[in-house]
Amino acid sequence: MSQDDVIQIRVGNSPVGIMGLKRAMEEMPEEYAERPDDEVGAELLKRLSKKNYIPNRVKENYAKAFLREFKKFLGKPYEQEVSGSVEIKVLGQGCVQCDRLERDLMEVMAEIDLAADLEHVREIKEIGKYGVMGMPALLINDKVMSVGRVPPKTKLKEWLEEAQGLRRKA
């Protein structure tokens, strides 16, 4: 199994690695593109349960997450997963500026006591999926906030407080 066989998706509040998701989605479009959502979710759950352990009590959550990923794959509108926490992504291969942005974010998060999901995406193929044309790039809750520069800590603090719901947008 190669690293490409495992795709990380969000199921509820947790990021989960799923084996074989890409392949399952590639095999299904023509047959399932126009079928009802519950049928598509059930079929993906059936196919992916063969290679992934999915506890019975959360199968419905997984089916919803698989359906969301399938709709993204087809380019159809989908319901965004609401995790309840702030999700932060730094996009950059690990240059000095990218690492500085990640470090500044951690300092600001500590300052405002924010528990958030912070991910530094370094793989160029993954970065390309976000459609940004410069690095470092910063996404907060899937919204592009900055591209090609490291914003000042005061701006990072403002954005994170807005995302956390502590500050109203100006």
C-alpha cells in the first residue's frame, strides 16, 4: 500500500485516515452520480468497511463523510462538515517563511488560549488542491486568509479570534 492509498478526511470532530477512498470514488461516478444520497453513502460505507475499521456506533457519521467526499470528487455542491473547532492550515513546503507562519500561529494560539486543529501541509500535490498561487498560504476554516506573506501577529490574532467567535467582523 502506498501513501496515496490513505486519504485523511474529517468524520465529526476528528481527522481520520481512510484506505481506498480515492479508488472507491473513481469506480463509482457513472453508476452512482444521480442516486439518492443515502444510497451513495451506504455503498461507500460497504466498500470502504472492507479495508477500514468503522465502529457500528459511528457508521452513520462515516457514511455522511464519505458522501461529502464523493460530492467534492464529482464537483457537486456538498454540505461542509462543522467540526466545532477552528481549523488552521499553513500551506508551504517548509521554507523559512512557512515555518515562521506556523510558529507565529502557535504563539498567538497560546496567547489567546485557543485549542484548534493546526496542520502544516507540505506536500506540493496537496497544496495544489487548494488553488493558491503563492506560499506561505494561510487558511482558517477553509477560507484563504493570506497568500505569499507572513501576516503580522496582530492580524493573526484578529483572524483567530473571529474564527473562535470572540470578535465580530469589522
